[in-house]
Amino acid sequence: MREILDDIDRWRAAGKKVAVARVINVQGSGPRLPGSAMAVNEDGEVAGSVSGGCVEGAVVTEALDILETGQRRRVTYGFSDDEAFAVGLTCGGTIHLYIEPLDW
């Protein structure tokens, strides 16, 4: 989370809305551990990572929707080992994220 704070501060100072996604659980193998975070501003700019790139696009879409609706949610993304290999990942696994609008 610390590595995204500068970006969050800059976006908030510019009056941008921000959503934060955090890894809350990993089943099987996963590229990021619980606690890993990613921030998305209303323009779709991203700071941090929750999956090393394999689901970031989907997380941005969820975060932008959350900024529109204000409705925080838990989301789950998973790949079997075979599916992961087919898209160029080394292993499968499931990550659970909690995404919420940042409201200071």
C-alpha cells in the first residue's frame, strides 16, 4: 500500500476520485500476497498491482464502476493451471479482492 500513496495523494490533490483494490485472500498460487493493493483514479490511471498484470484490466473496470456507483464489493478471479498456461502465466490460482472508493 505504501508504494501507491504518493499517486493517491497526487490524484486527491487534483480533485480526482480514487478507488482502491486490495488482495484479501489467495487460494493456490498467486502473484501477489494478501495486502497487495492497486489504486485507480476516475480517469483510469493505475498505481500498484494486485496480480502482476493478469487481471488488472478487469480490476480497472470494476474500480471505475465502483467510482460511479459508490458500491464497494468483493470480487474473485481465478485460473486453473491449464487456463493460466494457455494465456502465458506460469501457474493457476484464485485471488479475492475487496474494492472500495477511497473517501477521506
